[in-house]
Amino acid sequence: MSVSRKDFLSTAAAGLSVAVLAGTTAVAAATDGDERAPIHFHILKPSEFDQSLMMQKLTASGDHKQVFQSVTPLIIGGWASLYIHMQNSINAYQFSLGLGKLLTLGVLIGPSIVLGLNDAMWTKYGFGTGVIGQAMGLSATNTYYKAASSLDPSASPDDPKGMYQDWTAQAVAKRGGQFFVCHNAMTAVAMLVAMKMKSKTETVLADWEKNLLPGFQMVPAGVAAVQQAQENGWKLFSII
């Protein structure tokens, strides 16, 4: 089934891509004519995620705190737009505005959750070659995570090979950036992948939960995490 980038973004971002990409005929038949996809989001209990660590990150003290909400894994020139924006904001605070350290938090919701998964998952589930990769122009592996520099803080801000011009997750993390991955979005995308691979959503989701990248923490709902961040003084920047 051919899927355009526009169709994928408009549906996957809302968590409904399963029905659109796999076809609604079977779904409708299974639900007695109701064309709504039978999407079920397991409501995580406090014991099923690290709530203490989540709140520790959200309540971090600092005069300048910015939360970046990423719905789709936008790619610009081979780099993830999310990390470019986070780095640019940190650089401006540190070098241009003289305002000191900017704390940053990236919240991955929608298809962006693939950015939080390791290379083993990208290879196993074909993110770069399957429907997600085709729609978003993703690399075959998660090249957006691994540092493209030595992460040396003594580098010149304008050094094209230095840490401050390194548009990767590791470079952002080196400067104190944090990342949350929405469990609800993981569930929705797992449904899509499971149906395409003729597997079970629970199997795919369990695999992903165990293979998040270092520094990427699973949270129950990205939308709630963004709200909590704002309640704790973080200013929102949305990347759609």
C-alpha cells in the first residue's frame, strides 16, 4: 500500500496511522461497522515507569528552562530538527545573549519516538526502509543519536567539527539536555509496525521499552509531561 508523507503525518501524529496504513476494512468488520480503530493505550501505573526520576528532571532548578515538543521526526540535511533546535537555543543563551546555561528537555511524541530507539531496533523494524522511513526520509540507522564530534567543550563555538556545531542527541545530552519518550505514542506506532509485520503490538512494544537509548526516559504520556514541564517553569517550543 502506497502512503504519502502528508497522509502519514496527518494520521500518525494523532496516533491513528494503524487504521489508515493497514486499511480499515478488517477493523470495521471487527467492530460491527464502527470505522474507528480499536486503539487501546495501557495506562501506566507508577510502578511501571520511573516517576521519581521523571519528577527529578522536571523540577530541576535553573533560571532558564525550555521544553521542546517533537511530534514528527523532521530531518534537515541529514540531521534531526529537534536536536538542531535544542543546540541552537543553548548556543544562543551561552554565547550570544550572555544569559548563562539553558536547561533543555526534548519530549518525543507521535512518530518522533523512533528517535529514542537504538540501532538494533531500527534494523529489526526497518525504520529507515519501511513506511516510517519512506514517509520521513530517515536514515537506515539512528545516525541522529551518535555524536559527530569529540564532544570537547573547549572547542570554538564556530568550529564546524566542534561540539557546539554537533547536531546530535549525544551532543545535546553532553550539555545537560534530557529526553522523554511518550509511552502512548510508542503504543500507537507499535500497532502500525506490528500490523505491517504481522506481529503483535504487545511484542513490539515490549521490545522497544527495553531498547531505549541512554538518556531517553519513557513517560506515560508526552502531552502530560509537556504540561508538567510548564507547571515547573519550562517554556514550550513546539516542533511539528
